[in-house]
Amino acid sequence: MNRVKFCFAFVLICFSALSLCGCFMPRAHSMGASLMAVPHQPRVSADSSNAEMSVAVGAFGNIAGEGLNVNKVKTGGGDVSFMYRMGGAVSPLFFSAAAGGMLGKLRFDCNESRCSDNAETYKAWLKTKEGKREYSFWDVQERLLLGGDFNLGKFAILGLGGGLQFFQGGGSYDDKRDELEDGKLVENVEGNADFAPISSVWLGSRLGHGGKWGSVLAEFDILYKGDMEDWTSAMMLNYFHTTGFYGGIVWSSQLGYGLNLGKTFVF
């Protein structure tokens, strides 16, 4: 019994020492680990069950976002996506592929619990000239998605999908991120090039009889990279006009709030 008590006390002391010494470093994401701002556009008509292909071209941007231990994120970019919808009995099913890129600037920050509790050296660095400056980044992203669109009556739309997102990036932000990790000030969640599974779910409505005034869709995406607390997410609320033009509001856990707009061409 005494031996068990001794082991328990030893483990407790070790855990306390680790907590006090700040061995759990603050984390930093690649900006490429943010979700792509490519909205899912439903069929124009709820009655359509024909196979179809579409290509969409879009642009997005924000001016004052916040992510994991970064703030004042300013970014802009564009993307192109391809979608193939099945026909007949499997008409709800689709496949999509998208590619895009973005450029931006940001500053390092300390805004997560691990950083606040165990990062005295990192927080001291943030007060230096280097810690206060802006850093640039660029990223190229690709996404593959399989899913289904389901009509709940004439107006309501429900759907979900899953796939993979790839990214490759660089810039002075990634260089400094690697330098801080080498100095044991920051733990990088991923490298400058990586990939991870994603999921997407959306709910919306067609406007007017047969969707003659377009449709509105709310979408929620998750990128499963690292531990659960490291996962990045995004929400979009978009309006789609019957002519193919769309636009809306985007929120990303890594980029903050922004706007997107684009045009879809259906074949």
C-alpha cells in the first residue's frame, strides 16, 4: 500500500513539474489549413434529376481576422471548382474538385489556453520588434469532395459530403513559424505542405416557386488535422441566383470573417 501511495505521489509531482515548466508549447497552424471558401451550390430546380457538369470561379477576402495564435489576418484569393452530378435514381450524388490560392499578412499572437498558461518565453518574444511585425504568407489549396444533395419537399435542401483537402504554402510567416519551433517557442500543428480529411454539411432553401428567385444555403465545414482541439472549421452563408452568380459571408476559425463572390456555369 505504501508503495502504491509513493508511486501516486511521484506521478503527481512529475505532472505538476511539467505543468509549471511550460513544456506544452503554444501551437501554430499553416494558413493553408484553413478551409477553402468554395461554397456548395445546389441544383437550380428541385425537379431536376439529369446528370450535369458545372464549373465555378470565385474570389474571397478579409481584412481583420484572427486564428490560432495569430491576429490581424488580411488575406485574399480565388478558386476554381468542378462538379459532376449523377443522373436518374442516383441524382442526389455528386463529385467535386477545387483548386485555389491566397496571399496575405498577419501578426503572431497568444490567444489560446495553452499559450496563456505555458508560454512565458513566447510571450516575451511577442513584445520584441520581431514579435510585433507583420509576416506574409501564400498558400495553394486543393479539395476533393464526394457527397449528396437531398430535397426535402419543394423548398428545403439538406446535404453532406466528405473528402480530402491538400495545401502547400510558404512566405515569411512559415519561415518564422519553423524558426520558433526550432527554438522550442512554438509547436507546429502541420508542415508547410500537408493534407487532411474534411467533412461538409449544409442546409438551405429555394426561394419562390421552383426556386425562381434563387436559393440560400448555410454550410459548415471541418478539417480534421491534429488533435480535436487543432481542427479548423468554417461557416458560410451564401445566396445563389438562378443566373449562376453567388455571394455571401464566410467565417473561418483561422482567417476570421470575410466575403466571397463568384459565378457558376452549368453544362
